Amino acid sequence: MPKLLIIADDFTGALDTGVQFASLGAKSLVVTDLPYDMKSSEGLDVLIYDAETRHTSSEKAYDTVRAATSCAKNHNIPFVYKKTDSGLRGNIGAELAGAMDGLGLDGMAFVPAFPAMKRITRGGVHYIDGVPVSQSMFGKDPFEPVRHSAVKDIIAEQTDKSGIRVYDAETDGDMMNIANQLGVEGLSLTAGCAGFGNVLARVLGFNGKPAELPDMPRRLFMICGSVNPVTRSQMDYARDNGFRYISLSAEQKLNPTWPGSPECVKSGAEWLAEIGNVDAILDANNPDETAKTDEYIRSHGMNIDAVRVNISRSVAAGGLAVIEAGLEARLMCVGGDTLLALMNAAGIHELVPLREVERGVVLTSFTHRGKEYYIMTKSGGFGEKDLLVKLARK
């Protein structure tokens, strides 16, 4: 059995935490097809569940995490890490409560900071780039805004468990001190994002080397469904520096019958011809079609969940159509919803994280129709504005 089970709330989170272990030589696997047969994990050091609890009800999130941790207990996996969003979106309280109940524990440590990405916790308040989280871009998230900045207040929205200990951390050294203070027994169940995951990997004794970068096509093709302002600024900068930009129309991104349709396939071939041999972005957001988008949503009576799901499925289907039209490129996918939709469209349920190519950017690979593709992933809020240009020039 694996030494560690990681339970992530979305796909990019599963990868950016799993790669902390893979980069230190741990044999790691991310799976999306749950429930997963633990017998298949023989030979793995780290198994990462993408539980997809970010957007579910708190009740379902609790049940999913509790079932996963109960499974870990039944198979004698000694360590469990509940990966949470570094911006504290989603069902934080319900997931932590589910993890504790699944293992039959009265307490656990929660270290939400990620200092390397300028996300720290001070005095129990979580900060993003020096701004309390509820006042940051995560407080303005259109799908799941964070309404509190005190971590305990966020947890208390969904559970009254008193055994969840929130730790302050402003540096990587702070987090290493926390891990050493907890000791082996205290690490049996912990929670946080990729930041504390990196510390946990070292404390648990993984000390190997990351995989070498493989030979990959030079061109970069990005598939984006994120509305995060960090990603928006990265794409604007990339367009100003030579990236070709293609965006879905309101009909394409919101019509649930468009993905996989003859029109979608035809668009993929047309976009591939339009891209030529340059770096390119396929984006679900078109500022020029804001009015049309709003009208489509209103006239079809779509709620916000339907909008989110349809956009993710459509931009993923459009990206896959370009790939199947003969694209030769390194791929990049931003946002957990979009990545999961792309993998589902391609019929893929397992990914092996290879290494980080930049902080917060994970390289992995998959095989589709007999051909291997390399894909980089990141969460929407990660990276400096020149990130895409830097990746294209690597």
C-alpha cells in the first residue's frame, strides 16, 4: 500500500501537490475515477485522489472525504493529507470534518499557507499577496467567493469541530518547524495546500531527484477556462508578445450540445489552420461578447453551476478538437474544472506528475489515440504576468 494518501478538491490541486512528492523521487499517481481499487496502488509511494469536492454540496464533500479516509484506514495507509485550495475556496470545514471522522480522530493540524506563492497565515488570518483573503481576488470569485479572512471563521461555516488546529506560517521555515513540532504521530492526518505538501514530502523521508525534462515540441498551446485575474493578465501579456489568441463565442461555450458536435470538430480544424506555427491560446472568455453571453444565460435560464460546467466542457472539447486535428505542441491547461473536462473528453482517468517546470506549474503526460502528449497545468491564481512567455521560451 502507498505510504501516503492525498485527497484533493480539484484536479490541478491534486497535481500541484502530488508533484511535490514526485519531485523527490516518490512514485506518485493522480486518479480521477473514484472509487479507486486500492489493490491497483501496489508499488506506489503516494496515491492522490482528485475527489472533485470544490463545487459540490458540503454534505457530499463530507461524505466523499470521509469515505476516502475510511478506505485509507482500512488499508493501513499511515499518512493522509487533505489538500485544500490555497485561496480557501470550497468546502473547507466539511472536508476537514470528514477526514477526521473517517480516521476516527479528534484533532488534526491545518496549515493553509503557501509562502512561495505569497499566501501566508498570520494571527489566524489568511493573506493573498498581503491582502486578507476575503478582500483579494478570491473574495471576488464568481463561483465561490471567500467571505471571511479568519481561517477559523471559514471552517466554522460548515463544522463546529473544535479539534482543527490552524497554524500560522509566513515562511517555508515556519512550515518545517510546524512539521517537526507535530512529529510522526501528528502527521498521520494533516491538511493544507501544495506549500505544506512540499514540507511533508521531505519530513516523510523522500529524497530522490525529479525526472529529467523530456523532449517536447517547441510550440505552446494553452487551453483556458479560468476567469482569475492573474491568468487574465498572463494571457494579455502573452498576446502582446506574439501569442495567437482564439476565443469561443457565447453559443460555443454555453450550448451543452456543442462539445463533440460536427461544428466543434470543424472549429478545431479551422483554429489549427489559424494558429499556424506560433504559440497560441484557446480561451473561453471573450470580452467582446459579454452582452451576448449574458443574454444567452438569461434566455436559457442557466444558473451559475450550469454556466461553469458548460464553459469547462466546451473549452476542453474545443482544445481536444484542435489536438485531434493534428496539433504538434506542448499543451497547457489552466483551472481544475477545465483540466478534468479535457481528461474526461479524452477518456483518461490517471495522470503521473513528472516535475515542476516553474513554481506552481506541473508537467505531466498522457496518451491519446496512441500518441503521447505533454501537458503543463496550473491553478488560475498562480504565477507572474510573464509566465506564459517564459514557458514558451523554455
